[in-house]
Amino acid sequence: MTEQIPFLSVGSTYTELQPELDAAIQRVLQSGWYLLGGELKAFEDEYAQFTESQHCVGVANGLEALVLALKAVGVEPGQEVLVPANTYIATWLAVSYVGATPVPVEPVPGTWNLDPGRLEEALTPKTVAVLPVHLFGQPADLDPILGWAKAHGLKVVEDAAQAHGARYRNRRIGAHADAVAWSFYPGKNLGCFGDGGAVTTDDAGVADRIRVLRNYGSRQKYYNEVKGHNSRLDEIQAAVLRVKLRHLDAWNARRKALAARYFSGLQGLPGLGLPGLQAGAEHAWHLFVVDHPRRDELQTCLAAEGIQTLVHYPIPPHLSEAYASDGSWKAFPITEAAAESHLSLPIGPHLTESEVDRVVSVIRDWCHGTG
Ligand SMILES: *Cc1c(COP(=O)(O)O)cnc(C)c1O
């Protein structure tokens, strides 16, 4: 039987670090304190330091991080937020949850990140913020986005759910914009063993509003200043994240080496598009996404060889059932074509170089018509 190459292996991070993780979890269980305690405080300090930001506030998950970040920068019902047309639906849902309207903007083909040159045409008197996503782990071109937003008096919130450890202009993603939302969903570059999220920022006011919002809108028990959420990162997940954070740079270095191997092996194949690199950005390689007009056939061929691939994302939010009733969407041809041609190849610290070589060889044979 051919050896299986899994797309992702969340369990392998546990196997690799089992003694450290078991000790961290035991420590929390024995402490008798499970929410808003010392582990969370320590993780927040460590993650703020890692992301080169002044403040980190742990929350329940990535979607909540986005919602609370939007509220904290002042987005209100009825207003509009510019979002990538091609993103995971959570980016749009966050805008919808604060009662605002997501206004889609097409990406730059290749990097697939928000095209700064298309922001102007999406601007209306209701626009109050821009929400770029660092898609697949590669920072969006923040300088022109931040410059344009500033010129129009708009806030910027980054969706960094796929970009742990990435850099833009030699600075970690973490506080280039007004607020940065993170997810620690198990499959992310930094993931916990359940749900988790955080917001990082250099703005003390934003951090303070999120701290109040995440805990029922209260600073002091039973005194509720605002209608808050229950959105807390628990002590067990915080303790797990502290252990894993110490290994993140090494894991990302592995991802980078595997990406380089894909690049050299897959260069110049007929019909195959490789990821475009953003100048001034350091990719975190959460996903390695190629393009091919006959994507489904390529995916079937890889599957027959035991190689698991995924599509991020097969249905853009504006074509999803969830947003069908939100009005008549215009066409987003770049986004719609990308959904038909994207294919995510296996990448992650669980993979070996010889496994990547096997993926490369299957794709080479197929592209040359010999597979
Ligand atoms: C994973 C992800 C989210 C949501 O994170 P959750 O923790 O699952 O809520 C948001 N945006 C993007 C781009 C993501 O990849």
C-alpha cells in the first residue's frame, strides 16, 4: 500500500512535546483556578513580546477576536467594513456580528491578498474600517493599506489567524494596525487543544476595552459597564500555548524549508501556478496553495497516491448560502476563479522532506501527462 501523506497532523505536536504539555496541564488542574488567572496573564505577556506589540488580550476564539477588535476600534451597526472577497467566512461574519456590512474587495492574483489599488472604488460615506487578512500566512501589503486608511480616517484591523510568526517590513505581525486578531484553533501554526484566540495592539485603550468586553462587560464583578461577551481564553489552553509558543519559530522554519523545496521542485510546470511572494513580507507558510485550471483532476490524482490536499476555499463568502439573502452581490471574477483553481498541498512541521519530494514527483508526472 502507498504511504499516506496527511494534510495536517495536530496530534503530532502533542506527541513531540508530551512531557512538557502534560506537566503544564497538570499544573493548571492542580491549581484549582481555571479562568482569568496566572497562565493567561503569562501567555498574554509572552505573546505580546513575541508579536512585538504592547498588549495582548486572550479571548475565546479567532472569530471573537475579530468581533471584539472591531467593537474596540469603534465599528458600529449600519457602518461598512472593507474585507477581502476571498477569505475564510469568519472575517465576514465578524463584521456582520457587530451589525456592520462587509464590503468585498478583490485580491492581487498570486499573493491572493487584498489589493490596495481596489480600496478606493469600494469606499462609501459609510466606510469606517478596513479588515485585511494575511491569507495563507503571508502578510498583506500593509503600508499602502494603512496609508490609504489613514488618509480617509479609517481604522484598520488585521485578521492574522493564519500568520503567527510572519513579518512585514522586518517587524512581526502584531501591531502594525489598530488591532490584530489571532486564532489558536488546533490546525493553525500556533494552536491549542480546543478553541482559543487573542487580540494584540499597541493601543492601551483598545486593549482595555477588549479586556472589559471579554468578561461580560465588567471590570469589577457584578458591575457591568457595557453589554459584554463571555469570551475568555481558559487557563489550560493558555498553559498549552505557552509551551507551544517556545517551539513556534522552529516549526515555522520547517515550514519555510518545505516551501522552498516545493518551489524548486514545482518551478516551470505547464499550467501550474505557484504562490506569489509579497515584497517586504516574511511568509509563515500556514498553507502552500498552488493553482491549476484542472484542479479537481490534480486533486484526484494526488488522492490516488495517498496524498491528502484541501481547497481553501471552495465557496467565496458572497456565493455562500449564509450571505445569499444579504443583497445581490456583483461578480468577483478573481475570487471566483481562484476558488476553482486553488489547491492546498500538505505543509507543516509533521512532514518530512522525502514526503514533500514524493508530492513533487506525483505533481511533475501529472503535469507532464505521464501520471
Ligand atoms: C481560522 C480563521 C478564523 C477564525 O478562527 P476561529 O478560532 O476558528 O474562530 C478567522 N479568520 C481566518 C482567516 C481564519 O483562517
